[in-house]
Amino acid sequence: MRSPSAVALDAHAAATLRYIRASMDAAGTVAVSGSAGVAMGVIGLLAATLASTGSLRPHWLAVWLFAAALACSVGGVLMARQASLQGFTLFGAPVRKFILCLAPGLFAGAAMTFVHWQENNLHAIPATWLLLYGCALISTSAPTTRMVGILGSLFALLGLITFCLPESLQTVALGAGFGGLHLVFGVMIRRKSRVS
């Protein structure tokens, strides 16, 4: 027969283990998927190519909005897969932190896109996207890695430069950012994760 003190000790040990697991989950960092970066980069390069072709050039905004939705979906699935391989649940603290850091910048980008579109200020959209996406990535470097912060800084810098570019080069800037930067950093992250 077990004594009452043994039952209390078991309950205390179980509570302590739950606390330790919750603390580890809250302190964990989300590993960024290099595959997500590569996939999003390929989608960005395809969008830049399509938006630059003669027949689709007038519809560049629709091409890029479709590409953004596709890249977000593919990147989200690959990031969720990476998080589950790390042992994080979809609604665990590190994943929640990642989403909460990323969401305000993306929301601001969507809101500013609508404002620019309403005001027929379409030439400001590419720079706004690059700048605000860069800011969102800088924020997500807190629950991820320093490399994401560097990527975000490069996006923000490219966004500031794009404000000064002529309209004819803005699709090139979008391709350089959402295509080239994603692709390069995706490959770097994949290599780093294989080494470590």
C-alpha cells in the first residue's frame, strides 16, 4: 500500500515535469526551413519572369499577388513540417511567437497595398512590400536565428533602394528580393543545417 506522502510526491513530480516541458517549449527556437526559402525563391523568380513578359506586364500586380499567396502556402507547409520534425506542436509557444512576429509586417503590407491601389499609386507597392517584409523578417529573428534578421535587413535595404528606382526596374527588384534573396538564404540555411 502506498502512503499519502508517496502520492503527493508523485503529483509534485508530474507537475514539475509539466512545468519543465512548458518552459523548454517557451524557450525553444524555431529552425527555419531552408527548403521553404528555396521554394519561395523559385516562386519569386518565376513571378518576376512572368510579370516581365510583354503580355503579362500590365497585370504584374495580379501575378505577384498570386505568387505571394502560393509562396506563403508552400513556405507555411514546409515551415510547419520543419517545426514538427523539431518536436514543436503547431500551436506551441515557439511557433506562436514566430507567427506573432511575422503577422504585423505582413498585415501592414496588405493594408498598404490596398491603400496604394486605391490611390492609383502602384509604383510604390514593390518598395513597400520589400520594406515591410524585411521588417517582418527582422522581427521573426527573435524566435528563429540571426540569419533571418540579416535576410530581413537586406530586404528592408532593397525596399528603400526600390523607392528610388524607376518603374521599369521595380519588377527586377521584386525578383531580386523575393526570388534571389530567398533562394540564396534558403541554400545557405540548408547547408548550415546539414553541417550542424
